[in-house]
Amino acid sequence: MRSLVNRVGVAAAAAGALIPASVYAAAVEGAVQKQATNYSAIVMFLIFVFATLGITYWAARRTKSAKDFYAAGGGITGFQNGLAIAGDYMSAASFLGIAGLVYTSGFDGLIFSVGWLVGWPIILFLVAERLRNLGKYTFADVASYRFQQTPMRTMAACGSLATVTFYLIAQMVGAGKLIQLLFGMDYLWAVVIVGVLMIAYVTFGGMLATTWVQIIKAVLLLSGASFMAFAVLAKFGFSPEAMFTTATQVHPKATGIMAPGALISDPVSAISLGMALMFGTAGLPHILMRFFTVSDAREARKSVFYATGFIGYFYILTFIIGFGAIVLLLAPDATGAYPFLDAAKLAAAGGKPAPAMIIGGSNMAAIHTAHAVGGDLFFGFISAVAFATILAVVAGLTLAGASAVSHDLYASVIAKGRASEHDEIRVSKITTVVIGIVSIFLGIAFENQNVAFMVGLAFVIAASANFPVLLMSMFWSKMTTRGAVLGGWIGLISSVTLLILGPTVWKSVLGNPAAIFPYDNPGAFTIPLSFLAIWFFSITDNSKAAQDEREAYKAQYIRSQTGLGAEGASAH
Amino acid sequence: MKENAQRILANPKFQELVQKRSAFAWTLSIAMLVIYFGFILLVAFGKGFLGTPIGNGVTTWGIPVGLFTIISAFILTGIYVHRANGEFDELNRQIMEESK
């Protein structure tokens, strides 16, 4: 670690990259430069932390009611919400994970990006305005609108918590790896810092603080990634063809990186992954929650438009950055050395570079690339931004998880709607602390998994448990509580079971010789299964309650279409 | 509220709004699904095509096809928001006005 920073520091200083000479005037020794490097990264990160804690303080003073806490008072504009949604989506997993995936597999990374993006238009066309018109704080408000509260909310809350947990694991792993590399700090410490800060943002500042932390980070990340992609392309005279040519020359897979490869090994995997990514987006509780922070359906639509633009742009940048990593990390520098590859592994392979030799693992490809294009200062900036990204996303996830517990489980199921706002918020804050502590432990347990895959797991659950119930509750008048609850549970249990029996967990995590279920993504099976179960258990339900629920569809329908009686923005 | 609801349901403009908006939303959804699953099916069955270089270079057809999918998502959302926030919202405003 030290030697890496030293060598790169020397190389960057020698090349006269971005750093003003005066900063290094007195620093001749590599060791001193290393301190300077750490210093700039830490300072930038601390500035972010203090700024966001300041916002949290400001938000805490304005957060009084439950509506303030869960939905930022409903006063966020479409553009702001678009940035915040994009921020939630541009997680460390998509930034570090996709850049890492492009770096190791080339084109395959683009398949993930595309899948992650195309859920957005579907959310806009079919879900966004109905969701905004019907809901209050959580997607369970919408899913349970005309149904029996206790079973529906219990099921929806469990779906939310399962999704949030897998997503959180990915974020915590990203945080740990990043800080190991950047500060040379223990993995454990990094995970603890993230846990503590996210508890602070959410418990004190609620949704208002969480949204603004996300907006600031989205702007920083988009700016940083734009600069990186620009710098990479500039090295090739802005000719992607020239960049691809060099990449195929230095990558061991050669022209294989320009075509779909081994990552998607068969049609079932490809379609399964596609379905999970597309429909999973529409079932992520922390994203769905953002639609309640704007004043009406009109602003909700605008948020999706802006979010789709920012996310699409960001994924194009990530693809370029991934190729930048190939051409910069796998090619020797001016002195013939490979400063970003593990020297021992390189020597063992007879000096022939391979992507797997990267220091810190493939998730660090984007960070090393930042170092290569922008020197120590920019390396510090991107590291700080990546850490900030993790913080912002975990805050959003934690708020979604805590709302599922306090608003759905506590207020509706346990207290049967008789809990005061004050109690509900208190339960939410306690849950936030618990989720913070649990995620620290999970982060430690899952240290060695690829983070992009972990997010994929969260998507399968969201697509199989949350999405079918949400969609059918809004579109199908004949759905009943029984159908929705059984369908939701079947989707949740089948996706979790098949995930555990699949290669990612059964083979890689649990160390069994072969997976029982052959596919990494069970989405192609579990999503239709869930829809089928909702349909079957609804049409066979002839109870009186079921009849009433079908009758109630009309009123729900009018509200979902026109916004009549929908939650507005709060007074202040 | 209940009376309001009856008046809204009976309003021909409400039927018009719902029909037009649903048809538009489903058309665009299907367009997106066709584009995306077309891409995924190419990944699954047409690896050869996506891996074919354009002309004599190394850039393959997979790159523009992937980029097209990303950009089409943005354009489709733009088309929907333009019409929904204009035409459909105006219609909705009229319905709400008349139901008072």
C-alpha cells in the first residue's frame, strides 16, 4: 500500500500532473508525499462530513412531523428529486462495481448498466404517478391501500427489509475496501465509521437530510466521473476507437472484451438478469420512497425524467472509465512498471499482467484510474466522493428500512394505527440505530464478495416480492388480500431460497462443491411465479372481504388517476 | 368525496384521459421492453453479431447497440413527461374543476 502510493506519487509529481509544485516543494521523500496524499483525501472527506452534518443539523430543526421525517415535508422539487434518485442509484456498487466489471470483462459491464437503466422508463409509464397519488410514506401504503393492513404490511415490510439488507451488505463491503486502500485503515474501522455517520444523518435529519446529502454527492460524483472520462478520452484524442484498440492490445482477453462474454453464459441467465434488473428497480423501497418527497404527480414524473438522464449519462461515463482502467492499469507506465498491480502476483505470472492482479481487487479499478489520470489530489477527491457515495446511499437505505419497521410494522400492524406520530418517529430512530449496527456486522461477514453481484441479489428480491404486489394492487381490480399476501411471500421465499441454493451463495460463500440451483439470478422463475400466485389465490378467493376489496378498487382507481385526495406538500 | 367520485366517473373527459394516458403509457412501455429484451436476446443468442467489428476497426456493433438502448430510455421518458405534464395534466385539471 505504502509503496503503491509512493510510486504513483513520484510518477504523478514527475509528470507535473494537477498538483501545484508548491505543495510538494519541501517534499522530496516519498514517505512525506504519502502523508500529503492521505492528508488531501482525508481533508476532502472531512469537509464533506462536516458539510453534511451541518445540513443534518439544519434539517433536524425543520423535521418535526412524521411527514417531515419520512418525506421531507413533500417539498422537494422534481429536479432536486431527480438528482437524489440518481444519487441513490449511482451507488458505490454501480460506480466501483460496474467500472470493475468493465475492467475485467469489457462489454459485459455494459449489459449490467443497460439493465439497471431501463427500469426507469417503466417506472415512469406505469408506476410513478399512481404511486405518488396513492401513497404517503412507504410503498406499502400503496400496496395495502384497499386491503387488510396487518398481513399486507407485514409482507411488504419483510420484502423491504430483505431488499435493504442485501443492498446494505454491498455498500458496506464497498466502504471497507475503499478505506483499506485509501487510508490504509482497517476494514473494520471503515465499516464502523459508515455505520455511525449513517445513523447520525437518518436519526437527526430524516428524509430532508438524507435527500440533500444525496443531492450533494450526486453532483460531486457526476463532476468527478465526467472529468475522469474526459481525461481518459483526451489521452486518445477523443477517439473511442483508439481507446478500444489499445484496450484490446493490453487486456488478456484481447478482442473478447468488445463482445458479450462469459459473464452471461446462457440465454436463461441473460433473460433472468434482465428481468431482475428491470423490474427490481420498480421494487426498491428506498427509491419508491423518494416519490413521496415531491408535491404532486407532475413533479414525480419530472423527477424520473431527470433521474433517467443523469443515470444514463453516468453509466456511459462508467463504461469509459472501465476501459480507461484497462488501458491505464494493464499497460506499463513510462518506467516500464505496473504501479497498480500486485508485484508478487505479476512476478509469479512471469511479468504478464492480468486484471485479477489489481491491488485491492477489481472494485478498485475506478479509484486507481482516478489516480492515474488526475494524480494524488484527484485520487483523494474521487476516494472521498466514493466514500461519500456509500454514506449517502446507506442513509437512504436505512431510512427505507426504518420506515418499513416503524410506519408499516409498528404503526399499522402492532399499534393498529393508534400510535402517535411522536412514537412512530421514535421507533424509526431506534430501528435506524439497530440497522446501523446489524449492517456493520453484515459488512464484516461478506467482505470478499463482488459488490455488483450483491446488488443483483437485492434486485431479484425487489423484483420478485415487492414489484408484483405493487403493480397488481394498482392495476388489477380483482386482486384480494389473500392473493397479494401469498403471492408476495412466495416471491420473497422462492427468490431467497433459490439465491441461497445458487452458485453465488451455495458455492462461493458457503464453499460447497456445486450449486443446487444452476443460475445466479432466479428472476426468470420467481417473478412469473409471484404473479401467477397473486392471480391464482385471488380468483379462488370468494370471501366477503374479497368482494369488498374488489368494490374498493373504483375509489382507488379515481384517486390514482386524478390525484383526488392525494397527499400534498406540508405547509412550511 | 363520494359524490365527487361519481361525478368524475361520469365525466366523459375522465374516460378520455384514462384511455389516452393508458394507451400512451403502455405503448411506450412496450417500446422500451422490445428495445431492452431485443438487446438481451442479442446478448443471449446473437453474440456473434454484437462482437462483429464495425468496418475495419475494433469497435463492435455491441457498443452502438448498447448506447442506443441507454439513450432510448432517456428519450422515451422525455416523450412521456412532455405529453403527460402538458396535455394530460390540463385534461385532469378540467376534470377536477368540473367535479367540484
